[in-house]
Amino acid sequence: MSDPDTNPQNDRPEQQQGHSRWWIVATLVFAVAAVGLGAWAISLRSDNDDKDAQIAEQQQQLEEQQGVGEQLREAASGVAEDTQQALSDLGAQLDEIQGTAEATQEDTQQAIDEAEKAAADAKQQVDEAGDELDKARAQADEAGARADTAAACARGYLSAIGSAFDADSISAGVDQAKSEIESLQGSCSGVLSGS
């Protein structure tokens, strides 16, 4: 008989047990590695999803900012057009006011000139009048002409003062009235002082 320790068939179960332990350990290592790789993959996917969400949010913010920028450009364009139209309208109104003031000033100056001519003619008639009746008539004509001149000057001054209230600003109205009054003073100073 043989020795049970030396029996080759008894060695096999120990060898098989060593092999099976090795396989169990290897399987456990691979299982742990697979679980670790799976957790790492899930973590990467979560990070990637977070970054995708951030990128989408930033892109949405950028689009909103571009929309706001476009609205600002449109608003600025609209304001510029409105301002340009307002300035154009203001220029037209100033031209109209200036034209009216010049026409009024010309009419006033013409009335003053006509009244002064009539006064000069009347004075000449007074000087040439031979008798008292003609002289009185001539003096009356002269007084009437002086009164017409004074009335024309008064209308001119009132028109100049009235134009101050029609101006866009008090300062512009005062400047315009002052200019008109200064231009009338040359013609009206002698009439109003009585000379």
C-alpha cells in the first residue's frame, strides 16, 4: 500500500484549492476595480452634466445680453431720430419766429418812415403857409403825423415785447425783444422825446 501523504491524488485537492483561492482573489480585485471604475465614470458624467448645464446657462445669459444690447441700440437710434426731428422742428419754429419778427419790424419801420415823411411835409406846409388858417391846418397835420409816428413806434415796441413771450425760453425772448427794441430806437428816439 502506499502512503496516503505521497498519494498523488491527495495533492490535487490542495492544488485545486490554491487555484480556486487565486481565482477568488482575482475576481474580487476585478470586482472592486469595476466598482471603482463605475463610480469614477458616474462622477465624470456628473461633472460633465454640471459643465454642460453651466455652458447652457452662460449661453442663455449671453443671448439675453445680446438681446438687451440690440434693444439699447434700437432705443438709442430712436432717441437720436426723435432728437433730430425735434431739432429740425425747433429750427423751423425759430425761422418762422424770426421771419415774423422781421416782417413786423419792417412794417413798423415803414409806418414810422411814412409818419415822419408826413410830419416833415406838414412842417413844410406850416413854414410855407401864408395865412393863419393854412398855418393851423399845417400844424394840425404835423401833430397828426407825429401822433401816427408815435403810435407806430408804440406798436413796434409792443410787438417787440410781445415776441419775448412767444419765444421758446425767457432768455431767447428777452434777447430777441432787446434786439428789436434797439433797432427801433434809432427811428423812435426823436419821436418819443418830442423833438
